[in-house]
Amino acid sequence: MAEISGSTDENRLSITSASTDGIRVLTVRGEIDHDTAPQFQRALILGGDATAPRTVLDMRGVTFMDSSGINTLVAAHQEAAGTQGWVRLAALAAPVQRVLEIVGLDAVVACYPTLGQALDPDSGPAEAAG
């Protein structure tokens, strides 16, 4: 597991990275906003120019996300889809889930109630609704 840092306000956002069966798992804790979005974006980007083909974001520790986080998720989703991959979100807190629903991002990026469901490479968005 690797700690990803670099924000000027690291106490507000913590991101750790691990890999499970070829799926990159980022565990995100804290607030994703204008100040912390660059750190969030760097964590999603591999080698400076690409999102991992299959990435799960464990979001259970995210307490707040604004449009900066949404824009970062959209870009990561588009990048992964361009390489036949995906970005999945797991264990969203109710306020963050509500933001994604309001802007319609939950219809674009698959959201799962648990990390285990998000890590299943064969599970589809319809299974996440359960």
C-alpha cells in the first residue's frame, strides 16, 4: 500500500493505493474540493498521463465532494473507458452519493454499496443497485 501525498493541505485529504487482482484500489478519506482536487487527480493518474485501466475508489471516508471532485471523476472515467477499462466507486457516504445523484454522475460511473462488489470484475451497475 502506498500513501499518495503532495497537497498543501494534506490533513484534509488522505489517499492510499493498493492493488487487488490487477485492480487498482484507492482508499480516499477526507474532503475533495478546489484545494484538494489536484491531489485527488494526481492519485488517479498513473505515470503522469493515464488512469489505470481498472480502478476502484473506496470512498467510505469521503465526507464532502464539490464540482472539482466530480470533474476529476468524469475525466478519470473517460480516460479509463478509452482503454476499455473502468472506474468504480464503492461505499459512498450518503451526502456524497446525493451529490453524484443530483448531477447524474451515478448513471455514468458505476457506484457500489461495498468495496467487495466494486472489486468483482464481472459485476455490472445493475447489480450495484441492490
